[in-house]
Amino acid sequence: MKHYRLRVEIDIVAEDREHAEALSRILTSLLRQRSWIREVVPDGFEERTTIAQQNETP
């Protein structure tokens, strides 16, 4: 069987950085529980502005 690497970015909504870190740990843990996922490589996270927010006019 061959191995493949899937690269994804996931945008989440959190109250603050601590909340985002907690959600990141939960998501990573859930992914690692899948038998067909061999490795999860977290690459940190950053505060993002959504496309909808960018399109808003002040």
C-alpha cells in the first residue's frame, strides 16, 4: 500500500488564542485516532481574517 500526504488548512472560530489552542489539540487528537492516518504534523496556527471580513466596508 502506498502512502500519500494530504495538505489542508482549516479555519476555525475561537474566543481567543487559548481557546484556539485547545480546539487545535482536540482536532489533532481526533485525527490521530483514525487507523488510516499515519501521521499528523501540526504547523501552528495564526489569527486570520476571513474573506467575508475583508469584503466588509467600514
